[in-house]
Amino acid sequence: MTLVNQDCGRYMLMTSAYNEAERVPRVLQSVAQQRVRPVRWIFVDDGSTDGTGAIVREFASAHGYPELHVRPPKLTGNITSKEDAIRWAWDLLRRQPADYVGILDCDVSVGPEYYQSLISRLELDPRLGLVSGFVFEPVGGQFRSRRTNRRYSVAGAAPLFKQSC
């Protein structure tokens, strides 16, 4: 996978999913529609039993990304499983040069300029090491800003870090 705009910083993504077959097509399309695409995307299927991995595999076959890595099925509902999956993805990415690294939750979607916008913010302010957008949720048939969105807060659903951080 190559960047669409070479003038923008290079970024990589990590996604972890467990039984997200219903939601995974949206996140896959969100990344495919980015104006600036990641140079690498690791997608960890964390032992899904609902066909999540098959959907990602089919998409990857057609688009050349993301890289699907499958972890064994969960034995218990462990809250640290997502963290473990992201650490596993990071181990695969950490030695590859890139300016930025993002975590993209499987149950979100982002607009086509999302990563280009985040990279622009990081490049404009050298003091920043982490950025994210606001979270909007469906309420009564419309997307509304999550009540916890704050100007100086970073939403955990789709953050982007300077790799040096």
C-alpha cells in the first residue's frame, strides 16, 4: 500500500477486533477512502468466531491491505485482550520507519480527510505527540457529539501518535 500524497507524513495503523463482523466493513472502507493512506496496516483478529477474519481476508485480497494476523480464540472475556493485540501489532510495526502510528478501533469510521488532518496538526505544532478527533455517536437517527468530547482531550477510538513518542 502506498501513500496517495507523498507531501504528507507517513503513518501506520493498528486495529484489533473480536467478533466485529457487523462493523468491520465500515472501518475497512474508512481506511480505503483516506486521501492519505497508511504505509502499513496491521489488523489483529483476536480470536473471533463470527467471521470477522474472513471479511478482513476478503477485503485484503481485493485491496492489498490490511495485513491480517489471527490470535487464538479467547478462553475468557479478558479486558486486557485488546491491549495485548495492539502490543502484538506494535511489535510487528515498531522497526518500520514511519512518522506516525495510529490505533483505529474496529467499531468506528472516519472521514476521508481524517488522517491527513491529524498529520497536519502534528506537523504544525512540534510540541504535540498525540492527536485525535472528536467522537460522534448515533442518537435519534443523527450523529451527535459525545458529551465527553473536550477541546484538550484525546479520544481513544482513533488516535495518532508521533512514532518517536
